[in-house]
Amino acid sequence: MNGNYGTAIMEMVERGDRWEEDAEVADQYLRNMGAVYDEGELWSFYADGIFEAALAGTEIVVQPRESHTWGALSLDHVYEFMGGLSMAVRHVTGRDADAYFNDFRNAQRPRVTDLTETVWTEARSTLLNPAYIGEMQAGGASSAEHFAETFRNTYGWNVMKPAAVDDTLWNELYEVYVDDRHDLGVHDFFRRENPYALQEMTAVMLETVRKGLWDATARQVAVLAELHTRLVEEFEAGCSGFVCDNAALASFIAEQAPADLAAAYRSELQRNLTTSVELTEASVVLAEQEAETQPADAAANRPTPLRLARLGAIVVAGLFVLALFVLRRRRTT
């Protein structure tokens, strides 16, 4: 839609108490991506059913890939756009379209891989790879957050295309990051560098269970709930979307956790909620006070569109002159 960028589904997907059926997410994608751009009155024209009609015969969704710097799991926009389109097609047609990557990373040997193969290749070489994990642990807090981000994206794909992410992947992630299958000291790493990342990862796994996307065992759920609530008790809540901004998930976690940890967990989340409300109210009051004390002539000193346009013209002219100077210097040398 005109004035918007993106699908507007990422925040919705990652805050699972905002939706119950995947049709709600698909509708959000269709509304935000369904505008027509043509001349005149058809610039950003939207009407229900146009995009749906365009998708009616879709059997395959294809994503080009030309860079080694991102993968299906490491970049959230892949599940946002490719995944969002796949979900929209399923919602419109009732069929689960095949999903492929056109892999041009080696221009001499381009290849096509399906989504499941792509997901597992990345998971095996990164998230589940002890050599990769060991090297990432040297990176500190930002590396810990990268693990959390990749978990979020894995969950995102599970929502968008459940057939691409199965119980086996979540079971292996559990074994590596909760049971520490490779004896890498992963819990010590997260506690030392970024405990909030592990809070996020355990919350993501529990939300996957709550949404019915992972058929975890009762023991797995209990261990995850205890680990998550203990991390919140030890370090306070990091308050990402999964940790603090999903009331349904918070209730689910508290129900699975030991009673003493559940009580402390609920208290910490309530404390953060109260603090957040107080900060919001204080910001509103401060803004009102600043508006009341602003000098009467302040508006006259604000940059007008004409002033901004003149300033922009001066900057562009300066850059043009600088470019000519550099070009001449290169020619003379």
C-alpha cells in the first residue's frame, strides 16, 4: 500500500497472541502487498480480490539467492516475503505451493534447491554445527543475539510453511542448546555474554509448542519452562516480543514451570509491564510540557520545505563540483 514498506506480518507472526489462525496472517500479507501500481488513478489502487486473482493459479514460489551473507534462516525478510507469499497462495488456492531457491552464488554452477533442503543445509552447517557454534561463542553478546534471531526466523518459517520445518529440527535444536549435546558450555556462554538471547530462544521454542507446531515431549516442555523462568529470575526479563509481549505465551510458560519460579516469573513480567506504562505516561507528560514552554517564535525558526529544498540543492551542487574535481584529478594522474 502507498506509504508502507514491507508486508506488516513480521511483528504479527512473532507476537503469537495477536493471531490464532494462519488465515489472519495471510490476510495481512494480502492487504499490504495487494496494491496495483499503474498510471493515473491506478497508482496504489487497492481492491479486495485483485491480488487473490493473480495468485489463483500459482503452483511454485521461487526466491533468487546470489549472496553468501544471508540464508533462509539467518535473514528474517526471507520468511517475511517468500514465506508470506507461500502462505498467501495456500490461503487463496487451498494448495501448498512448492518453494524453491534459484541459487546463483556460484555463477558458473547455478542450481535449484527446494526450501526443505535449503533450511536443513543451513541448519546443519550453522545452528547444529559444533565448529560453527564454538567460533560464534568467541563473538560475545552479538553472536548470542544472532542465535536468537535465527531461532525467531526458524519459528517464522514454521508458521509460514509448516511442512518445511518439522519436529526433527526442533528436537535437534533442543538437544544442542538445552541439553548441550556437544559439551560446548552453551549455557555458560549465554549467561556470561547475553542471557537475554537464551531467554528469547527458550521462549521461541515454547511458543512453537504452544502453537502446535512442535510436538515436544512433556519433559522437553518442563525443562524449557524451568530454564526460561530461571533465566528471568536471575537476570530479569529481556522483554523482547516473545519474552514480555505475549500474554498467552507467558501464561503457558508459568503453567509449565515449577511453582516457586512461576510466581517470581509472573512478578517480574508484571513489574516490567508497570514500568513500561509509567515510562510511557512520563514521556507523554514531558512532551506536553515541552510544547507548552516552547517559545512563540520557535515555529518561525523551523526549517520550511523551501529552506530544506534550497539546502538540498546546495548540497547536491557541492557534491557535483567535488565529483568533477576528483574526476579531473584522476585524469591528470
